[in-house]
Amino acid sequence: MADNSTYDASKITVLEGLEAVRKRPAMYIGDNGIEGLHHLIKEVVDNSIDEALGGYCNQIKLILRDDGSVTIDDNGRGIPVDIHPQKKISALEVIMTSLHSGGKFDNDSYKVSGGLHGVGISVVNALSKYTKIEVHRDGQVWMQEYQRGTPKAPVKAVGKSDRTGTTVTFLPDDKIFEFTEFSFKKVLQKYRQQAYLTAGLTFVLKDERKVRAEADQDSPTVYTYHFEGGIKSYVKNINRHQKTIHDDIFYVNKEEENINVEVALQYTDDLQERVMTFANNIINPEGGTHLQGFRIALTKGLNDYLSSIATEKEKEIKFSGEDTREGLTAIVSVKVPDPQFEGQTKIKLNNPEVTQIVRKIVEEELKTFLEEHPQTGKLIISRSILSHKARKAAKAAREAVVRKGALEGGTLPGKLADCSSRKPEESELYIVEGDSAGGSAKQARDRRTQAIFPLKGKPLNSEKYRLDRVFSNQEIKEVVVAIGAGVGDTFDDTKMRYHKIILMNDADVDGEHITTLMLTLFFRHLKDVINKGYLYVAQPPLFKIEVSSNESYWVLDEDEREEKVKELKKAGKEIKGVQRFKGLGEMQPEQLWSTTMNPETRILKRITVEDAEEADKTFDMLMGSEVPPRKKFIQTYSKSAELDV
């Protein structure tokens, strides 16, 4: 039995002040990787946006500096600097060095705000090697500097000022973060969105770094975002490459019971729904009560309007929510005095009172809009009727797949070479291009944990067709049956037969095209496979460099080949030959195993979606029916493209 005699009060550690943040940063910013790093910027800018929401600020400047630091400046009221009654030090120092402090707990200071937990700027301070804050207030500039969260000196006045506002400069701590290089592209995406959400607010974003990240090389160094049209402009921008079915955008901005509801929507002839939800300007990826209220209002509103204009034949139709959302682009933004979020990252709004308020406002305003725009109303109803009919066909297709699935007592596809393990957590499904590669993979695999499904021909483009048409493609249908978890709304990840689904195609243009088609299928109809982290792309080598009969090297692409050849020549080795593989089928099973399938040596790329809005745009542009945006993309990136001829 263990000796517990030394376990006493002396063993209990209490982390004072900001020590807890430095000890467990992931609890406050999600992680210490790229997302956590950019979360620091968000925490500071959110304070400035809260000033804008209160009507005190109309410009926010953000600068990425050459020394790796970031400066955020606003023209709001400026953080209070007078002495705090309890702490007996400047309120500025209290806010910068104490968790759960700030003006967000006081509804007199902020009617609505995004930063609610009072941990934002103090967390940034704790996780920065150096922080400097300047406050323009009461005709003076007040300043304080910090080293890893600790003040270097008290707050002091350092000069005169004829403006108000707060300027924060911080340098992320390289002892905390894996790397400290910010992405200007991420910053632009984030604050362009914020500019849409706050009509009239100007963002000036500047990159002063002499050496810029590769992803930022092609973008200008200064951007200014200002949208008077607010979320109406946002909807228009999202739909700029879509064929819209009506020109006038539905828009409402009303307040009830101190909750402000702002909604804009427009329909397109596309198959996808694009609805984004925000509470106090914070995106809620999983929606919440505001999304629930909006959906109820939209379905009821369109059903009521249909009953008022329906032909005899159409009177039997009753729209489901799904019928009214196909091709819908909408922004739902609410401002709530005391929002309740799910988690520190605020992925979902939980205030129950918001549902009824959003429902009431949207339902009333939509009724008026449809009555005042009868032509638009008929177009939207026709769009929903088409979706209603297609949904019935898609439902039948889904049910057919489930009925034929192994979990429903059917049989697995004949071409699937399954693994013997029945534990999903250790089982892998390789989706391979062609019978030849499939044959090599079947011989190369570990039969216990690796299943092989050879694809014949190119799968249907899932971007262009509804689910019933997608499932008319036997290959796709059999892939879904093999995975075993259903598809679309019926997808259940607990029924997945494999927790690694690996797309393994030739390292050439045709192989990449098939990979893209399969990624489109997963993104549009099996998105939870991506969200759960179960989808991967294998990285087969394109070249084999032979030095001797028992010494050879495998490289992924031409750049790696050139580097390896230089390295070998420098080491005085003679290269006997360089073999290029056009297809996986050309590889011997043992070669395929050692380079691409052996868990000890292979390289797999996990597919993730960091920005759903950008991913949606990209899939729509590259795989959709509109040619001009795709042509522009090709022209823009053709100079850096690698040709396989």
C-alpha cells in the first residue's frame, strides 16, 4: 500500500495572479500552437470592438511589427487609470494583471460585449515576453510596461494627448508558444469579417515585417476595411460568385427586450446552405439559440406564405426546415447584454430567451418583406418546392444506402478487402485509385488493421449534384456503405468502422483530381469524418533515387529530389539512377508498404478545416458550375503551379 503520510497541506500548490495562465495556457486560449497564438490578438481586439459596439470607437488599427510584436490601437474611451477603490493601485494595472477583472461585468459600462470572462487582456499579458500599454485619456498619455505579466513600474503619465483610446503592444513569449510568427492572412480574414459585422467601423491592418511568412508574400502590406452596408454587404460578398435567384436582400435590424437582432438573407441556385451566426460580434460555429429562432421563423414564414399563394397542386406541400435552407445565404447577428456561451471559445450561444425574440422579429419582418416583394416571394417559394421534391429523392437514396450497409444486416461491397480487426480505433480504410494500385495495396497491407477499397474511374463531382444523383454513382455508394456510418443528416460517427480513412492516389495530376473529388464528397456529405479528424491523404513518393543495390532513397516531389541529389553528391556518392513512378501500381508491394503504408515510416496528412467559410468558397469555386471565378483562380496561381506533362 502507498505511503500517504507525506501528503499534507504543504503539497497543495496555489498559483497566484497570472501564474496559472502561464502554467496552463491551453485552458485560456485553447492551445499553444498557431490558433492559440492568434487568439492573443483576438482577446485584445475584442476589447476595442466592445468600445465600437458601445458607440465609443470607430477605428481600430492593427500592426504586425518587424520584431514579432503586435500593436492594436483604438480611438475608444481609453481604459480607466484612476486608483481602484479595493486594490489601491491604478485600474489599468488591475485589468492587466488580474484575472476576472474589467468593465464587462458592469452593464453600465458596456451594454453588450464579447469579452465576458474578464480574462482577455490579462491572459495576453501573462503569455507575452513584453507588453506595453498606452492610454490616451483626460488630456494625457498614461503608460505601463510588463515583463511576462509583471509590471516593470507603476502606471505613469508620459505626455499630453488630444485624443482618447488605448494602444496595446505585446510580444508573444517563445517559452510558451511553439512558434511566434503571425499570419497576416489569418488576421485579414478575421477582421474583414468583423468590419462587416459592425457597419461604419474601420479596420486598418498593416504588416511591417521585412521578412514575411510565405502565405503572406503575395498580399499587400496595408488593408483598410469599412462596410457601410454591414451584414447586407457580407451576404452580397459571400454570394458574389453565386447565381442568386433574387436581387433584393432581406434585412432586419430591430431591438426587443434589450436584445438586438440583425439578419440578412438571400437565396442562390446553389445546393449548399451558408448560414453564419454571431453573438456580440463573436462567431458561433455551432450556432445556438439565435440560429434555432431564425430557423423556426424561416420555415414557418415560408410555409405561411406558400399557403397564401399556393396552387391547388401545391397546397399539399409542407416545407421542412431543410427545404427552406437549400441555397440559403444568411447572417444572423445578435447583441445580448448577458450572453451565455458554451466554453471559453464561445462556439455556441445558450441564452434561451434569444430563441423567441429572434423568431418573433424575423417572422414578422419576413412576412412584410414577402408581401411587399411578391415576385421575390414566388421565386423563393419555387426554390423551396424544388428543394422539397429533391429532398424526398435524397432521403430515399440515403435510406437505400443504410439498408444495404453492413450494420443493417446487408453485406459489405465485394471489392472491399476488409481488415480482420473489428476495433474502429485501430482500423484503417485505404481508398485507392484503380484496380492495379488496389492490387498492390492489398498485397502490401497489414491485413489485421488495413482495409483496401479500389476506386474504378473518377467519382462524381459532389459539388454539382444533390445526394440522390451523387448516390447514382456506384463507387461513392459503396464507399459510404464500407464506412458504415450513413451519410448527410443520418451520419452517425459512432458507427464508423474505421477511424482512419486514407485517400491514396497516384502522385500525378489525375491522382490529385481524384483526391479532390473525394475531398469534395467528404466536405459536402460526410463532414463529420473531417471534423472528428478521421480523414487523411497519403503521401506516396514520386521518385526513387538509387545509389547502390542496397542503398536507395524515396522522395515526394521534384524539389525534394533536387535537394536529395545535391546532398548525395556533396557526400561523394554516385547516383546510379532516378526512377519516377507514374502510378502506385508500378510499385512492388514491399516498396508500397515501406514508403506509403507502414505506420512507422509513412507520411500522412490529416485533413482539417480551419476556416469553414473560406473552405466553402474554395470548394465552390474549384468544383462548382461557375467558370469565371475558377478561371481567375487559375490565372492568379498559374505562375506558381507545377505542371505534370
